[in-house]
Amino acid sequence: MSDTDLFASAGDDTHAQMMEATYEALRKHGYSELTIQRIGDEFPKSKSLIYQHYDSKDELLVAFLEYLLEQFEADLPIDAEFDDAQEHLETLIEYALPDEFDDDHLDFAGAIEALRGQAPHDETYQEQFAAADEFYRRLTAEVIRDGIEQGVFRDVDPERAAAFIVTTVHGARNQRVTADTDDPVRAARQELEAYVRTRLVADE
Amino acid sequence: MSDTDLFASAGDDTHAQMMEATYEALRKHGYSELTIQRIGDEFPKSKSLIYQHYDSKDELLVAFLEYLLEQFEADLPIDAEFDDAQEHLETLIEYALPDEFDDDHLDFAGAIEALRGQAPHDETYQEQFAAADEFYRRLTAEVIRDGIEQGVFRDVDPERAAAFIVTTVHGARNQRVTADTDDPVRAARQELEAYVRTRLVADE
């Protein structure tokens, strides 16, 4: 994923610049030390513009989360050409669980998972994450359904298989940035690939 | 799991009372609105005792996290008698992913996952979660190794299979409290049980 280019197109767009400033401030200070003041320090225009748009840090962060998730979704490998549903599904898994997370990818995933920590006690965050999870589940279920129609996959329950894959991917990405280890990502990727081959792919 | 009894034995123990006060305050206010003042409001003894023990909110919360994880580990079904490793492994999965999360269990998981959101930007939290994840992985790998010795499980890589199971369980519990839905827990449980039967259990 092209996290490196996340804000490459910010240019003079005020909204994109605010989002970039939020990203930088979150990366430097973490959620608990984050203030609008510190976001303002990263913002090239007048701080007062931020206060004109957002009443509180949390209101700004909810907009930021929406922006992050949109970026992630826009970058998903869905429009490329795939030979079949198995290749498509494996590409989706590889995209979310790459062999190595570079620094930009780690910052990006860290920002999302830090905001996720607000969700247990904040319904607005919960709704955003529920919608994002649902988006990945639906996309994954569609690929599995295509595979069943193509005769590539067995006649499994697409929703259940998709929920399982999305949950494992999420768990691995969350552990990657909250426990600072590559092991869960590697194990999840290998076992998910085995799952696709042994549980989903139809016998010849 | 007996979350309901988490603090049943607090009694007059000052440390346990501080932990209980932290739990109540976190439950009511969430991480971002949590202050030592608010923890003190839930504490039956003098607030100054808290300041004597902890210099900052984060120092107190790291102790609290350690306490939570110890409670979770102490309650794990490891000493019970099991017919074989398959039953043991399925009990571990069921314990972490019950059919329904009651309110106490939700509060408990919510508190842990809220603290997990601090980890991307805080090494002390990262180390705690790395140790907790490692504990579950090692325990799960031991059960799988027992199963291989018993001839119940195939000769799989115990570490990899354990990492996969722990990651999926973690992803489902995290989604449960950050996206407010039972679906990922149900799908993860069903597919993990299928994984145990089809990937781990040896053919007769």
C-alpha cells in the first residue's frame, strides 16, 4: 500500500492539510498527548482555521479517522485484473499483511489502532469502525462469492469465511503495532493462505 | 470467565481497591477523559494514597493493565481435567470467545482494548501487551504440542498454529468492543473450531 503517498496530494487543500497536520501530531505525540495546539503546530496555515472547522479534538479526530479509512479503501487492489477469485483473495490478504511493514505503513496502522482504542468508550468511533469492518467483510465476501460462481471455491458460507479472514487480518495488524512484533503477521498470512487452499479452494 | 468476580476479593487491600477504582473510572469515562482525580472519586480511602504510589495517570494505568492481565490469566481453564488436547484447546477458544459477552465481560474487554490503543505510541504498554500475547501463544502451543504427542493432532508447527489462533481470538475480541457487534466473535469461533477439526486433528 502506498502509505508514503498518503498526503502527497495535500497541496494547498485546507482539509487535506489539516488531516496531514493531525497525522503528524498523532505520530509524534500519540493520542493521549494530542492537543489541537499541537495539531496547529504542524498546520501551515492559521490555527484559527482549525477551530473554525472543529469544536473539539475528538470532532477533528473523527474526521481524520474517516479520511484515513477512505485512503486505505481507495488504495485497495480491487480494480486490477485477476485470473480468478483465488488470486484476488490472496492479493487482498497480502496487501493487508505484507512481508514487511515499512515505517510509513507502521505509522499509518499505528494511527488507526490508536483511534480504535477510543472506540470502547465512544459510540461515534464505534460506528466508524463498524462501517469500516463491514466494508472489508462485504468486499471479501464478494470475492468469495465470485470464486464459488467460477467453480474455484467450494460452496462455503461467504459471509462467515469473509468475517473470519477480516478478523484475523485485523488481529494481526493490531498486534503488529501494539506488541511490536512481525510474528503474528507472518503466522496469520501463512495460515490464511493455507485456509484459502484447504478450506476454500474446490477439489479438482 | 468470572469477570463479575474480578474485584470481589478487593476487601481492605489498598492495591486492589486502587485497581478497582481505576476500573470503575475507566468504565465510566474512557481513557481520554480519565484523570487521577476521577480515579480518586471511586477510591474509598484518601486520594493522597494514590499519589503516594503513582506519579502519573500512565504509571497507574500500566500497573492496572498488569493487574487485569493477571486476573485474566489466573482465570484461564488450564488446571481442569481434559480428556485430550482437542478438548483443552476448544475450551480455551470458547473461554475467550463465549457465545455471549455479558456486561461485565464487555467492560473488562473494553478496558483492555482501550489501553491497547495507547500501545502504538508508548513502549511500556507495548512491552506489556507483547508479554501477554506471548503468554497466550506459549500456552496454546503447549496444548497443541501435547496433542501431537497424544496422536490427537497432526504433526503441525505448534508455534505457528498457536500464533494464528491467538491472533484470530484477539482480533475478534477487539472488534467485539470497538465495533459493537457479535458477528466477528461468532464467525471466528466457528471457523477456529473448523480449523481445529480439519487442520489439526489427525485422521483416524
